[in-house]
Amino acid sequence: MRFDRRLLTHFEWLLPLLVIAVSGLGILCVYSASHTPDVVGLPTSAARQLTWFGAGVVVMLLMVSFDYRRLDRRAYLIYVAVVVLLIAVELIGEVGGGSRRWLRVGPVSIQPSEFAKFSMVIVLAHYFSRTAPARLGPREMVFPLVLTLVPAALILVQPDLGSAVLLIAVSMTMMILGGVRLRWLALLASPLVAAAPILWTHLKEYQQKRILMFLDPAQDPLGAGYHIIQSKIAVGSGQLWGKGFLKGTQNHLNFLPEQHTDFIFSVFSEEWGFVGAATLMGLYLSVLIRGMLIASRSRDRFGLMCALGVSATIFWQVAVNVGMTTGLLPVVGITLPFFSYGGSSMLCLLAGVGLVMSVSTRRFTF
């Protein structure tokens, strides 16, 4: 088989280096969040996160070596496979923390809702790459909306409100970037807005409390408002330079909930302070800018929409996670990309980065 040297010459280096920097800080923070002084050695959570990161890098490199245009032809197949996995979660999935979100595959558990984000980027990129923006009207929007609502509904019944909201946010962003006019989108979304009171009655009691406590956490400081109050204390107590690595009191005295997953940004802010948090946000911003730059240089519309979709996924996930840990948004259970503990999230996000790198590397091979 003939190897095209241009793939190596034009290999995208900056994006993976930025992602590796974020992931490295994340592994350090997972170590701190799960560290106990009387236990010698690497905590189990940190060891697993390191393993998943290594596996994710392999997946990322495989995606780079894979011509992303082949995904264009298999977009609906990937989408259907993920929908089947989401249905399987309802039938035979594992229950944890009151939710049925995981499938057991041999010795590991996978979370299909994470794969749903990746498949949604592929299938919407496929759809919008074949429809000229000037021809996008209300009739052309029905199909992508159905494509979005099917997995979102399956995720919502798990229940996983955060992932469902994120999936819809990414889809709406891709529709707008794909050329859909805002007034058509508002028109088609109006039935969902009208159905909001009905959707509210179908939320779990703890989900309703999370949203209500966002407005006023002091109403129940020892109950539903406890998480957000403790998180804000941790973020604020880091001040300018932070308390130091492994010295966060909110974390190590177990005041913070879900320290190594949803609220890991609070742990990081307490130990690394405003300077550390600003540096982390700068790294995420650099990842997003690089992703959009690669999108703008893409030689085809499918590559453009894939790069924009992956960038939108990272943007919304960072915005929602940081917003909920700092009290700016309701707590909906969204992890911080490349940072929070979780194998499925790490693998899917690094696969997405590999997809963007494939778009960048192959822009010279058309």
C-alpha cells in the first residue's frame, strides 16, 4: 500500500498537544480528588483515568489515519447503531445513582449517551453537507430535528437531563452553522417550548429541585442546594493562587460532591486558584479556536461541519459544566471535557479530536 507523505508533512500537532495538556491537568486533579493520605500508591480512579487516556490517544491516532470521508458514507449506519445501544440501555442497562445509563461489555461499562454526541455530529454533518444553505427551509428542518429528538428522548428517560440538553444544544448549533435561519428554527422549536410544562411534570423530583435551587440555593442549604453552595465555596476559597496541590479542604474533607466527575472544576479551582482556572480556560479556548480554524480551512463541507460539530460539543460541555459549578447554571450533571473521570467520555472526545485532525491533515490530499 502506498503511503502519502503529505499526511505526515501536514500532520496537525498543536491541537493534540493542547488536548494532552488539558488531559494531563485532569489526571492530576482526579488523583487529588480521590487521594487519601493513609493509602499508598495511585488511587484506582486516577489509574483508570490514565488507562482510558492512553486508550483514547490510540483511538485518536486511529481516527487521524482514517480518511474522515469514509464516515460520510456510513453516517446513518453509525447513527442507527448508537440508537440501538441507547435502546439496549433501557432493556439491559446497569443502574447506578438512580439512573440506568451504562451497558456492561465484558470487564468494562460503556455509556452510550457519550457515543450519541459523536454520532450526532457525523449524521448532521452528512445531512448539511448535501443541502445548500440557501435551500434550507422549515420542510428541510424536520428530518434533522427528528434525528436529534430520537436519541435525546432515549437519553432523557434514563434519566440523564444534562446529556439530553447537551445533545440538543450541539444539534441546534450545527443547524445554525449549517445555514438554518433562526426564525425557522424558532418556529419549529415552538412546540417544544409550548410543551415545557408537560416536560417539567415528567422530570424526577431531584431534577426539579436542582433547577429550583439554581434560583435560590439558600432555600435548602443542607439538601438540594448543598452541592452548589459547597462548590461555590470551593471555587471562591482558591482565591488568586489556590491552596496548593492536594491541599484543598473542601475536597479532602468531603464537603464537595462528585469531586472527580461533575464537580472536578471546583476541586481544581480550590487548589490552583484563579490563575490556574484562567489558564485552564485559556487552554480550552485555544482548542476551540484551533478547531474552528481547521473547519475554515476544510476542503469540503462534510469536513467543515464535522470540525464545527466537535468544537461545538466541547464548547457547550465546558460552558455548562463551569456554569453549573460556579452557580451560573442549574446543576444538570455534565462532565468537563478531557478533565472529569470517565472512560466513555474520554474515548469519544479524543475520537472527535482525531476526526478534526483527519480533516486538517487531508486538506492537502484532494
